[in-house]
Amino acid sequence: MVNCQAGGSCYGGDPSGVYDYAYYHGIPDSSCMQYVGKNLPKNKCQPIDICRDCHGPPPPVGDSGIENCVAITNFRRYYASNYYSVYGANNMKAELYKNGPIGCGIDATDGLDKYSGGIYSEKKFWPSINHEISVVGWGFDEATQTEYWIGRNSWGTYWGENGFFRIKMHADNLAIEEDCVAAIPSFKPN
């Protein structure tokens, strides 16, 4: 997705673009390519940038080692048979329950960047969506009587709760309930 800028780049994106790409082209399993958080030069998405098999020796630090790799073109593709917008807590819960994780926009503030655990809440009068995350579930904290979303971020396992976070539901949650996209996965092209 990042290599082909299908829905964005390392500088931001739109999950509907990812689902659009999955609908028309299909996406490979994560075993096709180890994720590296960097952009390829624009318009350079070649077959070797989508799925590859590499052999040793390991390249020196800073070297891509691409000369020891070959493009794989016969690989399992996953498609989106349908994709659509979702917003609001009740609709998000129904979608998560029925079909699994959804992509949602969020205002990634400096406070969220420093998140290290617990149920996050930040009041911001005009949140501006500038980051995409996956909402994977929800829960309820008995001690504080707080309903919350469970999200997975792309910032690595060192961030938050091993790469995941909890954020307050219904209010003071950096617009997480305002702009989500869901898809129905499929093994067949449309």
C-alpha cells in the first residue's frame, strides 16, 4: 500500500484509497514484503515493489539489497468486495461486531503522540483529522465507568500499549468517530 501509494504515503493517507486499490487490484499478504516505513520515489511501483523473494547474503546497513531479489507475480491477493463510510459510535460497534476492524481518521496531537497507556481523552474544540488508525474493538472500564475504543496504530510496538491504544468513546476523542471506512474482504476479484 505504501510502496504503490495506494491511498497515501508515509505522510498521510485515506483508507478509502486503500480499499479502492484492494477492490480493483487486490493486495498481497504481508509475507510478500517486509514493511519498511519509507516512500518509494513517486510513480515507481513495479512488480518487485509489490511482492519479492530475496536471498542472502544480507545487505550492508543502509543498502537495499534489491539486487538479490526477484519479483513474485503469482501470489495470493486479497480483495475488498465492497467498501463504505461508517461514523458514529453505534454504527462503528455494529460494523466491528459484524465484519471486524475499520479504518478511522484521528487528530494525532502531540498529546496522543506521547500516549503510553490507559484510556486517552483530549478535549479539542475543532479536531482536524491528520492520521489514520484501525479501530479493532471497544470496551468498558468499570473503575471509571468509561466506554472506550481500542485502536491499533502504525507507530510501532514501542508506542502506547504495544502499538495499541484505548481512547474515550462518545466525546473528547480527537474525532475518531467522525470519518471511518469499512470493507468486506474477499478472495476473488470483482
